[in-house]
Amino acid sequence: RRSVEVQEQAGSRANFLLKTYAHVCAALSGFALVEIALFKLGIADQIVQALSGARYGWLIVLGAFTLVGWMCTTTAHKVRSVPMQYVALVGYVIAEALIFVPLLWYANARAPGTIATAAYLSFFGFAGLTAVAFVIRKDFSFLRGILMWGGICAALAIVGSLIFGFELGTWFSAAMIAFAGAAILYKTSAVMLHYPEDRYVAASLELFAAVALLFYYVLMLLNRRR
């Protein structure tokens, strides 16, 4: 009987993980579709023009993105209603798509081919780190404090660069890629070991956010090299 219960728990957890990663794939596909729509409809051009004409445009976008991201992640974690978790996930995907527009626009105009290269590198990086987390099955919760401190420092550096006009440079992008890799390990282990099985939508939001962060700074690094 004990072995049957263990098998049932393992099967239930496996089903939770399958649903989580299926939603991550759906979120990434939705992100790509939103970006395509923004560029096809000319909305991306309007966003870039508006930001280039505003003195603190990027600071406003960063603040709005941070607020929306916080609201979506908080909603996804606290509510038990699955539809509300979906609302949070969709909202976060749209917010990410909007914040990516200037970087994608620049890459498409100035450095053709870098978007696809960054996407491939991010995919293989995410897949490799996920495999590491699943194979060694280590609890990476000790990274939480490091990620919180690193996130605060990164946010201060970004805000400082926007206000005072200094360049963060290649090393900042490289450091943020390492930060995103650590976030993937931390969130993957949390999803694998700790997440309640009714929060697969919230879990997919966390993983999507980590992948998007990795993709953003890989693309930024490639743009700088071009």
C-alpha cells in the first residue's frame, strides 16, 4: 500500500510538471505572437518613437513594467482561482512583450540575425540548466537571498544609468546572463520540489520570467558585439 501511495504521488507530481512546462511553452509562443502583431501593425514603431522623444521614457516603462510584473506574480501566487492565475500569466506575457519592443526593434534594424541567435542560445541555456536541476535534484533555495540582493543592485544600476546617462556596458549584460541562469536553477528546483500542484500556472509564470530575462540580456550582449 505504501508503494502504491508513493507511485500515485510521483505520478501526480509528474503530471503537475508536465502541465507547468506546457504552459511555459504556451507563454513563449504567446510572447512571440504578440511581438509579431506589434511589429506587423506598426505599434512597435510608435512605441520606439514615443520612447526616443521622452526624456525619462525608459524610466517610466521600467516603472510600469515592474509594477505590472509585481501585480501579476503576486496575483498568480496568492489566488487559488485558476482563471485568475491565467489572467496574471497573460498580463505578464503582454508586459514582457511591450518591454522587449525597443531592443527587438534595434536588433532587427541594426543587427539582423541576432534575434534568432539569441533565441537559440537562450533555449539551449534554459534546457541545459533545467536538465541539471532535474538530474541532481538539489534544492537551490539558498540562492533566494543572492537573487534578491542581485536584483536590487541591478535595478539600482539600471535606474542610475537612465537618470545619469551612463552606459552599463558589456560586463553588466554578462553579469545579468549569469543572474538569469541562477534564477532558472532556483525557480526550477522550487517548481520541482516545493510548488503546490494546483499552482502550475503560477509556476509557469516564474519560469517564463526567468527565460525572458535570459533572452533579453543575451540579445543585448549580442547587439553590443555587433
